[in-house]
Amino acid sequence: MIRVVSLLLGASLLCGQEAFARRVVSGQKVCFADVKHPCYKMAYFHELSSRVSFQEARLACETEGGVLLSLENEAEQKLIESMLQNLTKPGTGISDGDFWIGLLRSADGQASGACPDLYQWSDGSSSQFRNWYTDEPSCGSEKCVVMYHQPTANPGLGGPYLYQWNDDRCNMKHNYICKYEPEIQPTDPVEKPFLTNQPGSTHESVVVTEAGIIPNLIYVIIPTIPLLLLILVAFGTCCFQMLHKSKGRTKTSPNQSTLWISKSTRKESGMEV
């Protein structure tokens, strides 16, 4: 029985580790293991009615001490792409849905200068990196920028609608990506590190951290419930069998002896008084 319980406990631990094998999850802050890189959060909403406008996304990021995503170079663009690929891996149920980034047009198209030159980062970044889709930006009433994420859409003239940028009306409803300062003292990870690719660099580990103890407990407890129930059933069955055998031995032990003493006296044939 002890051996069976040990095996079940081992399986329970393995199941618990699989629960932590989740990688990028919507609403979680994703940080590198070092303090040189920013942290990010992918906010994806299944329900279209829950998606937000550009200003709502910007406010949500700033409320948590971050900013709407600015991209400094191609390496950071590729990093975000890898995180989105991980977020939308098969089985997650996450599909089409563009993401707001922090680029917007500072003035209308009537101002001096070409329209693409009027776009600036909302966090004040001076980065000139751009990743526009073919024939974008279209300008006009579209002043805010999204990162395309439409894996099920048929490719257009510029290829698949994935990760390239498009200007859109600021009141449209989309998902969004926040960017935060690097963690000075990273908190204990609640998930296993995972590897992401960056051009010109080796794999770097990223740690996913999540605020609050309740989500952590949920990830640990739920996968282990079936195994814990199995352990309890096995333990109860073993105890019942041991108790049943013990009672059986107790009932039969007085009858194990075949000795008896006669209460009557027996006369011997050759005995005289």
C-alpha cells in the first residue's frame, strides 16, 4: 500500500508541474530573468464586447504602472511575435484579434509633412522603427495603430495579416499589449521559464509572473484533485481490508484450540475403593 501511495504522489507532483507548463497567458506580466529587458503583458479578450478602444487600452496600461507598447527595433518586434505565437498555441482557443500598440498620429493629415511621419509613440519613445503592412498607413480618420493578428484570414497583398501594423480608428475595439520597466528584483516565477528567439542572439529565458495567490493555488489544486481522490480511495480501501482481516482473526482465535475438559468423572475398570 505504501508503494502504491508513493507512486500516486509522484504522479501528482508531475501533474502539478504540467500545470505550471503554461507559458504566455492573457493578462499575465511576462518578464525576462535579467533586469535589462522590459516586461510585457498581452491582454486578449475572447468576447468582442470586452475589447477596448485605444484610450481605454492606454489607461489600463498606465493604471498598472506601464505604457501601451512601443517597439524600439526589429528584435523587439520579433520578441513580441514569438510571445503572441506562444499565447495563441493550439488548444488555447485564442484566435483572431488585433492588438493596440502605442503608436498614434499626433496631428491630422492636413498638417505639413507626409502622413507616415506624423506618427509618434504615446510613451515618448523616439524610436523610428516601423513595421507597416503593405499600403499602410492609410491615414484619413484612422489615427491609432494596431498590430495585426488575424491567423485565420486569407492573406492579402502584403501576405498574412500577422504582426504587421495597420492604422485604425481610435474608437475601435481591440486587444492590447502593455510594456513595463524591467523588474529590479524579479518575483518568484509562477510558471516555468520558456525560450524565445531574438535575431542575432541565443535563446533567452523568460519568466512569467502573476500577481495574487489565488490564481497560483488554482493552477496547483485543480490538476491534482483526481489523483488526491484516487489516493484517498486507495487508502480507505486498504484500511477497510486490514480492519476486516483483523476482525476475522479475532473471531476465530478462541476456536483454534481443540483441548477440552470433561466435567464428569470416569471410572477406571481396574480401580477399587
